[in-house]
Amino acid sequence: MRQKELGRFSDVSFLILSSLASGPKHGYAMMEDIKVFSGTQLEPGTLYGAIARLEKLGWIEALAAEERRRPYHITNKGATVFREQVATLEQIAMTGKRRLATLEGF
């Protein structure tokens, strides 16, 4: 089975925080960055809906508009949540790798 057949293994909020962890970006730049590092193509409605939720939670903030684009940056609260989520996903990945090692005979 190919990876594409499994569907997307992603959470939009996690992808946005991942993108903003490397510096402020506007929506289109986030979509392009996310596509490059994850292979996930977000639709604008999906992206901007998630941005609104993250802003409401205080995990990201809008910066002053640059021409017609509004960049966002990750807040300290967002960085803390992101670090915790990365640690959780690392634990899940390590567990998965250990369990896959037991399947090598199959």
C-alpha cells in the first residue's frame, strides 16, 4: 500500500505551528511551506479557519499588514503547546518504530 492510499497524517494546527516555528509568514507562504515539508496541500478555507482558531487560543498573533498580506507569528503560549505536541509525537513515533521492529519477520 502506498502512503497516498493511507490518507493524510496531519493536523492543520500542528502544520501551521510547524511552519511559524521557523519565522513569521502570511497565509500563502504558510501553505507553500507546509506543502514542501509535509506534502500536504491545504485549501485556503482550511488554512484560514485554523488560523482563526489558533489566534483565538492565543497560540499565534497577526502582525502588521505588509501591503495586502497579513503575516502571523507563533506566540510564547503557542511555542509551549507546539513543544509539548512535538514531544508527544516523538514518543508515538519511537513506540511505532519499536513495534515495527517486531514485525520484521512478516
